[in-house]
Amino acid sequence: MKKMIIVFALLSIAATASADPFPKGNAQTGQQLFEKYDCNSCHNSMMGGDGNRIFTRVDRKRTSPEGLVEQISMCSGNVNAHLTPQEIQDIAAYLNIFYKFK
């Protein structure tokens, strides 16, 4: 239940931003977290060794800032990361270099 409240809050934050979908996120910090938790460990096997391709594929699952936040929340369990709402925003800001949400 607590996770759902956090996800809803993050979705609300992302939905209200127009120019920057992750205004409270820090992309540099997000990149550090992404590397710290080895987030591409799952993606690499799915994408033939280049995990970053998962973000730019034509049939990607997430097509909105809200969806990206939700996906990060779900994937954090795969790498045993207990991310705070701020860390999720930071990772989303970093991943937006691939997604280019506005």
C-alpha cells in the first residue's frame, strides 16, 4: 500500500510538469544510482549485451513519464534496490536522455 501511495505521488509530480517531466530529478545522480544498482544487469541479457537498447526500441513498454516512474518502481525489486521517491525521480531524469519525454 505504501508503495502505491509513493507511486501515485510520483505520478502526480510527473504529470504536472510540462517542460521538464522530472523537475525534481537529478540526471547525474540518477546515472550514478543506475550504475550502483547495476540496473542494466537484466536489460543486457534481454537486449543481446547492450541493455540501453531497451529504452530506445520501437516497441518499448513505457511511453510516458508516468509509465517510466512506474517501471522504475517495479524494476527496483529486480536489483534489490529500495529506492526512495527522490531516487526514482533521479533515475527517471537520467533515463529521459533515452526517452526524451517533455
